[in-house]
Amino acid sequence: TADSSGARFNSTAPTTTTFSVGTSDVTNKSGDNIIAILFGEQSSISKMGEYTGTGSTTADDYVSLGFTPRFLIIKRSDAASDWWILDSSRGMGAGIDKVLDPTLDASQNTSVDFISVNVSSGGFGLVGAYFNQSSGKYVYYAHA
């Protein structure tokens, strides 16, 4: 993508061992330490994808993974949104879905009980507004 200070990434496709950055101060500023976290899919262990929210508050909208997720990262991609990180250590799928919110100073967002993710042996279901706003576009990374 491009921004006012140059291209953030080159058009070179990443490989299993390398990726390239562009000339932007956001991704390649001289003297700055920048961390890149790269994810890949591994059958029955990790998967990434996207879905469109329905806004349903009464029925699950299911994301099929082929495994039980114990760690999820979800972000709305068509509007300004935080990254939401859920894991089984914080009770994901148990009715007490606390989240890690990397935009907060605190390590865990304790102000909201996210009851909108239902975990199963084959994926996860979404209920309600937090991760399922009607017509909202979302990206996710799930890990077993």
C-alpha cells in the first residue's frame, strides 16, 4: 500500500523465508526498530481467512477451521477497528471471553465480557455485535 511517505510494502510476493518492505517511514524508517509478525497456515493447527458479519444475535455464524481454536486474532477490515486477541486461557468460548487489546495500556480488556465467540471441535461461531456487525468485513487468524 502507499502512504504520504512512500510505499509500505514492495509488490514482491513473500516467500516462506523472506518478505520485503518499501520506502515508507511506517515500515522502513532509518534508525527505528520495527517488529514484523508473520503468520502461515498449517493444516489442523492454524488458519487465516475472512468473513462477513451478519449482525445475528440469536444464531451462530460459523467459521469452519477443521480444528478447535485456542487462540484467535480478529480485526474488522472495512472500518477503523482494534485488533482483538482471544485465547482459551482467558475463557474463550466459556461465556467469559475476556480479550487482549494491544491498543490499551493494560494487558487485558476487563471492561467488557465478550460472549460472542462459541468454540467447537471444528471452528468457532459468532453471535452479536463485537465480531459480527452486519455487513462488516473481518479478517482472522486462528491457532489450535
